[in-house]
Amino acid sequence: MEYVKLGESDLRVSRLCVGCMSFGDPASKMHAWTLDPDQTEAIVAHALDLGINFFDTANTYSAGTSEQYLARALKKHVSRDKVVIATKVYFNEGHLSAKAIQREIDMSLKRLETDYVDLYIIHRFDYETPVEQTMQALDGLVRAGKVRAIGASAMYGYQFYNMQLAAEKNGWTKFVSMQNHYNLLYREDEREMIPICRQMNVSLTPYSPLAAGRLSRLEWKADTMRSQTDKVAHSKYDSTQQQDYEIVKRVHEISEKYGITMTQTSLAWQFHKGVASPIIGATKAGYFDDAAGAVGVKLADEDVSYLEELYVPHRIMGAI
């Protein structure tokens, strides 16, 4: 496993991040395919064995049970200082108001059974709360020792820029990472967000790097509970299946050329584009073996051009 620093922070993370939306009680009715505590522990233990030290969850994943299951698994297998835990705030009462941020971090810390979160991420942009209020509240968490660094997730580039500018003007903590929607089938952030992140030395940790599995197999849909019931993934990708499947076929071609898997080709493309640590949400431990094999894969420039050639503009998904 390779490791990289997140932005200008002192967080050193593995080149792959475990997406913990797969963990949690299905009774929460968020997703029907989430893993129970024992299954979660098996995934976490295997990821740790592979050298993965970066885990991404959220306060609202499966009504908070994702954080609880992750905490239980980590406590059994690793010391706290050896892992980087990220969680999020927004999809809660008050969104990113100062009051909500203070309330939600304390609840997350309790569920995660830890005194601090390494990376605290705002899950979306809050149109109702002044940017200055949010950034001051986040800075307060860092100064209080509850949070080591802060990150942001899907939003428009100008919104992210304005939040960073507010922090810079007031001497507050700035974001070190951007968890955006980015993969070979969705590249809209190459227009504004990604150049802004490069300019500001903000690391990219994209979600859905495999387009909910569509970049990991030649079949567009799989015979799994997640594939059949994940309505969010359907809304992201299925309306553009006809045009995007041609890209999937090219991923398969490159994979055959080098004798690697489609997952490894898709993730190698991410690394070629400067991504720090794509988030891998998996329900089987073996999927991480496959993903880890991408770390050492180097695609030629002509391969990258071939993979990108057929892309056409998509409607915005994630920032809204």
C-alpha cells in the first residue's frame, strides 16, 4: 500500500479509502444491503491487513449505526492513532449551522467511541446558513481538539472557493480534501472544482470511483441486492447508459490489454488524474484485494486518452 498526505494537513492516508456507507443496520431503511457488525468487522480487518488506514463514514449512514459498527470493528483490530477516521455533517436538523455542527460532532464522537475525528467533512453546501458561520464553527472544532482537519463534499466550485476564501480571510481552518463525484462516466468537476482544488492544494478523495460497479464489470447491471435496490445509483447512471456503456467497453479493452481487472483500470485512471484516495464501498472483503491491485498500475497517456475520448457532458449529479 502507498500513502499520501491530505492537502496541507498532517493526515497520512492510504491510496484507498474504505467507504462505510455499506455498514449499518438495514432496519434504518437507508439501504437494504448494508452489513451487520460481524460482516463489517470482517471487511475492516481485511482492509487493515492490506494496509488501508482510511475509513469514511457519516452521521446519517444507516441512522448512525455505520459509525457504531465501524467503531466496534476498529477497536478490536487496531489502535486509534493508526487509522484516519472521517465522518460528515449536513443531512441533519440545522444542516451546517453552528448549533447543528456542535451537536452533530458530539453525537458522532460518542458513536465512534473516540475523542476526536481525523477528518470532518461537510456533506453538502448549505444554502441557508452563512458561509462564515459554518467555517467559524468548523474552526472551533479544530481548536477544541475534536477534529484534526476538515474536508468538503459535492458542491459547485464557486461555493467551495467562497468557503475557502472566508476561512483564509478570517484566519480559520481551511479544507484539505474534496470528496466529489468523479469517475470515467462522470467528469463534470474537471471544469471548475478540480482546478480549484489543485490551485488550493486540496486533495481529491472521490466517491463512486467505479460508478456503483458499472466500471468494474462488462455487464451494466449485476445480480446483487445493491444493484437491484440502489435507487441513487440508478438515478446517477442509468439514464445515460447507452452512451456511457461505450466507455465501459473501452475499460474492458484496456484491462484485457494489460491483463488486469476493470476495477484496476478504472482506479489507475483515477490515480493518473491526481486523485489521492478514492473511496471504495464494498460488501465483500475480496473487492479490496482487487482495488489494492490498482495502486501499482500505471496507465500510458495514450490509454488515458482512449478511455476519455467518448465522454460527453452530463447533467450535474451530486452538487445539488
